[in-house]
Amino acid sequence: MRASSSRNLDSMALVTTAEVCDANPQLIVSGELRALQPIFQIYGRRQVFSGPVVTLKVFEDNVLIREFLEEKGNGRVLVVDGGGSLRCAILGGNPVVQAQNNGWAGIVVNGCIRDVDEIMGCDIGVRALASHPMKANKKGIGEKHVPITIGGTRISDGEWLYADTDGILISRTELAV
């Protein structure tokens, strides 16, 4: 794979994140291609997903997450920095179903989710640190479209995320096969 401004999303399913890394050492050295630390659990039926990133920073509050997922996803991936909190779930089954129905490719949460059985039945990619039965606050506090750091990696709005069972990659640009 190489950096490009266009590619076929379906073709990414044929190439693993490991193969992307092996084929692009120059992008790794330059920092244009980064791997998140392997701290995420895999949820949802879609184990392989990719798309342009939308960033959100919240802490134990899910109002802004719900607002984003009510919008049309158009193949995007919502990446939420939940501060790594393990004290409550900031994503549950209802918003994940809504995200699936609205065309989001995936959701990555630096925090917890709940309603795991429901989420496991959804045709969407979901990554999170763990599951937790307690619900989040509903204050609507957070920051949209800001640079965040998750899994040891800085992520900006508009970058590209590629996920499979080997891990999660962030690229400054869309990659082509």
C-alpha cells in the first residue's frame, strides 16, 4: 500500500494492517503511519473497518457521542478519547445500532462500553478498553474535532483509521492498495 488521495474501501479488507506496516516502513519512520497500542477489545460483527476519522474528547459523558452518531456517518470512524476511564460506559447498544443504521464504519472508544451482546450483533466495528454496566453522565461536556491521544498515538480529525484483528493504524492520508 502507498499513500494516495483515492482508494477502494472494499480492497482494504484484502490487506491486513500487518501487511500495510510491512509495505510502508518509510511512512512509519516519518510518523505518517502510526499504530495504536494494543489495548482495545474487539466488539461488533465488523472486525475489519476503515474510514476518515472524526475526533471527540469526553470524560464519563456520552451526550456528544450520541449527537455524532445521530448524523450520517458516510463511512467515517468516530474516535472517542474517554480519558481511559474504567468507571462507567460511555457507549451502549442504542447509539451503536443508530451508528450502524446511519452508515458509520466504526467507533473506537478510549473507555468502556455496555450492552455488549447487542453490540456484538451489530454490523459495525467497535473497539473499546472494556465493558462496564454503569451508564455515563448526561451533561454534554466535551470537545469536538480536536487532536486527541489514544493508545500512545496522536490522532487528528480527518486522518484515516484502519482496523482489523491485528490492530489499529492511523494514517495522515488515505492509503491505496
